[in-house]
Amino acid sequence: CAADTLDIDRWNLECEFNNTDHRTNLNGIDRLIVRRGQPFSISLYLRSGSYQPGVSSLDCVAETGPQPSEQYGTRASFGLSASIDTSRWSAAVASPPGDMVALLICSAPDAPIGRYTLTLGHSARIEFILLFNPWCPGDAVYMDNEQNLAEYVLAQDGIIFRGAYKHPIPTPWNFGQFESGILDVCLKILDMNPKYLRNPGKDCSGRRNPIYVSRVLSAMVNCNDDKGVLWGKWSGGYEGGVSPMLWRGSVEILRNWDTQACQPVRYGQCWVFAAVACSISRALGIPCRVVTNYLSAHDTNSNLVIERYVNENGEPIQSKEMIWNYHCWVENWMTRPDLKPDFHGWQAYDPTPQEKSEGVFCCGPIPVRAIKEGELTFKYDAPFVFAEVNADVITFIKKKDGSTSKVSSNALVGQKISTKSVGSDAREDITHLYKYPEGSAEEREAFKKADHQNKLLQQQQDQGLHLNIKVTSDMRKGCDFDVFAVVTNNTQSEKKCRLLFGSCALSYNGFMGGNCGFKDLLNVELSPGGERKVPLRLNYSKYGGQVTEDNLIRLAALLLDYTTGDTTLAVRNIVLDNPEIKVRILGEPKENRKLAAEITLHNPLPDTLENCCFSIEGANLTGGVSVQLGSPVGPGEDAKVKIYFTPTHSGLRKLVVDFDSNKLCHVKGYRNVIIGK
């Protein structure tokens, strides 16, 4: 007999059950949000008749994008099966015969993500959002470790490492990927990308592939070629916007872009670009983490060499090729079926606009393993990322008469590559994922493959005169302290030298500011095997007005050997510690119960702080509160406020705090809060 089409009267999308089952309930339970390759259940109530196994039928059509087509994979039609097939779009009934039907639907594990319409028979038309599913073995973003999934997909806050290579400083960040409306903003970002505007059908089809989506995000988080999210600014003031230091999380940035008709939000720098990209990746279901590379090379001509110049005082002469004090990018987790085996896993991509790739400011994704192995022909942008962690640095001194000569210098690149540990705020060092141990046979092999001639030709010569810079452990903003140039004579003869020892303010991407202290010793005498330690006093009265919000000072010592004419340069960047922000939680933290935090900062400066302001935010804790202090805070006094907020969900959350004033700018702090039920 002919199959009877089910006569549907009404339906229930069972949002609370499905969203919880698909781990999307933090987005809310007022609409259906599911992950691909995993069944979800809909209750159908029939107007007439009842469901009869083997007799009843139902035509189902799932469509996404403005031009759905089966050829592009953006339209799927399927009927009822005896059971669910998780490898493709399928439907099955999970209830006994009757007038209520529990219908199971499963999407293909490689279906394009995005907004869907599902038509059931003639009358029922439902809408849902489909996301990547790192819990599904058939999905390209599958990750088989629950602790990693809790960190890289579900954690709404984290730590980004800044500061300096010898002194990494953890900065708290509120990713907020499940905050109200954020998922919609992320889908809108995909719909504003130029590839979608040119050919929406093809772009929506590409959304099945996390490689494609990551590349789109790498271009859309910056606004250099499109209606992207953030405007990057690294020098001058921040008129018409806010300092990148101001942001405590991604939520405000994404909401501002959305409400300001997709005008770029001003301003971002690398850690802000990376953090926003991480929020979007996690929101869409791709496991993601923010990575910091200390002493990161920006190689503009792909020769894997950074040429830097200093004047006769050892002060740098600005050039396009630079060593950034640190640089942040992101890694997304996925398979790479487009490359040979063994290159699945973490893929680096960089949303900070630095160089163009295929005519657009974007970078990656490139397997981290390809960087380690020196596979520079792999997609995408391997040479640029390889140079960031491996470039060679050659230093020249430019004399007043215009002549240049080479300076011996032990410049490092690609050190202490860092990310937040899984399940704790500790720093995890992942340098070994990007490079083999220095001097190892495997490292040489990778350099050969990458044709890194400079590194291959380098012979470690032990210089006769050795120069390095030593610092004390206590370098707090507001204090006066000494730094030291240490000269050692490893030769058998007496040496007479000139030593120039200087310091200047520095921004994290390598741009120099004003002088913070300088010394020129014309006659440094060293006996064979002798050592000389030369102090340079850094006074707050001198450096206080020079350092930027980055709190960085560049120390450079230049040693001229009178007998041989050889020049040696030592450079070290130091970061000044801001005072600690203390956060005390008053009362027992429970969801939907008002809570108070007492926040204190001690003023370590000899100056009075004016226009003092504390700001806080935290995923599921508070959308953001700012409190202006009524009076100035004198030297040695405490700035103190009490702030009230109401947590909305239980679990471990970060309360992120920012303190700002005329003399101490954007001091960050945080407190982990465990919210009970």
C-alpha cells in the first residue's frame, strides 16, 4: 500500500534537552542549536492518524544559505529510515506507534555549519543553527580528550601571555563565546566576508570545512580588506577609539561591531585580534587556543633573515623588518586531508594584519608540525610563520660617514612559545611543537628542507670578548633600580674597550621611544680572563614619562674593542611590574544571588593618581561594571572599591579587573570564583 505522509499539527523542538545534549545550552535554551553528526530529537503531534512503522512516511529537506543546492551540499533531502545513520543526513522515529512522534534527526558530520531551515512534510518548517562538533569522531575538528574540550571549546575565559621573554606576564581575558547574542554576531561575520558577498552559494558550501572557515576568520577579524571586526593601530594616540590595552574581553568588541553597522572597532593589537578570533572559533565549535611567541620576527621579504641596523650609540635605526617583543596568534584543531598524512592537529592562523596572502591580509591555517619540519610549500603561509619562530638576525652598525659594518650579536628569535595550560592558569611551553632543540640534527634537517642557508652556515665562534646584560629581579614601576652590562675577556691579552650602555622606552611590536638613561665609558680595561660589571641606574623620574602602556624598556650595550676594531652588541628588553590588584569576594558565591567584590590597588608611585577607575567583567558573572573613584590616590595610598554583581551560572569563572588612571594605565588583575548552584 502507498506510504502515508504524517499529518503534523504542531511540534516541540525540545530545545532544553537538545541544547544540553549537544553542549550548546550556555548559548541559552530558547532556540535549537545543535552540532553536526549527532542526533537531536523533535516531538511531533499529529493532527490525524498515527505513526505506523514501515507505513508512515515523511519527506525531510534541510537547507542553508540563500542558494541551497544539493550539488554544493547546502541542501539535503531524506526520508525516514529504520535507524539513524550518523554518517549522513538521516531521520528515524524513536517512539512507539501513536499520535505523538519522537523524531530523531541527524546531520552529516561534514555538513556546512550555519543557520538551517528544516521542512518536514507539507506543513512543518523549523529553524536551527548547526555548529562544528569536536565530540563527533566523523567531524574534521574531532578531539578525543574531555579535559582539552572543556578548555579549548567550552571555557569562556582564559589567560593570554604578554610581558617579555624573560618575564612572561599572564593577562586575563573574557572570551565570552556563549554570552547573549555572540553566536549571531559570529555567523554575521561569516556573512559579511567578501567571498560570501561575491558568491554566497559557494561560500556557504565552504563552511563544511574548518580550513576554509579559519582562513575566512583570519581575514575578517582585521578590517584591512573588508568589513572586518577590528582596526589595528600600533603608534600615535588612540583618538576616535580606545587603547587596545583597555579591552578585558571579546564580548564588547563583537557587540560594538554588530551595533555599529559592521564598522571596525578601534583599536586592536595582536593579542586582541587573537583573542577575538579565539572567541569566534570556540563559538562555532572549533577547538582553539591563543599562542604567544616571544621575540617574534616580522620578515617582509621571505629570505628568513632580519637585517637590523644600529647607530654608533647602539640605538636602533627603525626599519620594516623587526623583532616584536612578543606576538600572539591562534591555533585551531582539525584534520588536514588536503596535505599528506601526519599534519592534522593544531593549525596556526594569524588574524593580525601583517602581510598579504593571496591578495588579502590573512595568514594560515598552517599545521604547526609543518613549521617544525620546515615544510614551507604547505598551505597556507608557511614561510611567514616559519620566519616568525626561526629567522636569523644580522646586525649592522651604521657610522656617521654612512659606512656600515657587521656587529656580532646573539639575537634570539622564537622563544618560550606559550599558551594557557589545560585546566589551570599556568603557562604551558609549546616551543617544542614549533621547533626542534637548538643545534640538534633534526633542527639542521628542518633548516635544509626550508633552505635556511644562513642558519646552516652559522658556526658558533666563541668571541674573545663576551658581553651580556644582567638585571635584578625587582623591577617595579615607580622604583629606581640598576641594570648591568657585564663584559668578560676570554682572550690571553689585555683589552681596552669603549662601552656604550643605553636604555629607551619600547612598544611591544619593536618601536622605540625616548631615552631612559645612557652611559658612555671611553676606557674600559680588562685583564686576561677578567670581568667588569657596569651599572646603569634607571630612575623613575626619567623613565616614568617615557614608557608606554606596555611598560617595556629596551637595554642595549655596545662594546668596541680598540685593538681589533670589532663591535659586539647585547640587547635585552625588560618589563616593569605593575602593582597587584587584590580581589576579595564577600559572601558565598551562588548562581542568581547578589555578590560583592572588594577590589584594592596600592599606589607604588611617588605621584598622585587621578581619574582612577576600576572596571570588571566576567562570563556569566557580569556584563561589565565601571566605578570611578571620587578622590585622588596619593603616593603609598590604596585605591579601593566595592562592586556588586549577580552570577547567572554555576562553575569556575574569572572575574577580570582593569584599573586605569592618569599615571598607572590599564593594570590587569583577576580572581577565579567558584559559583555554587
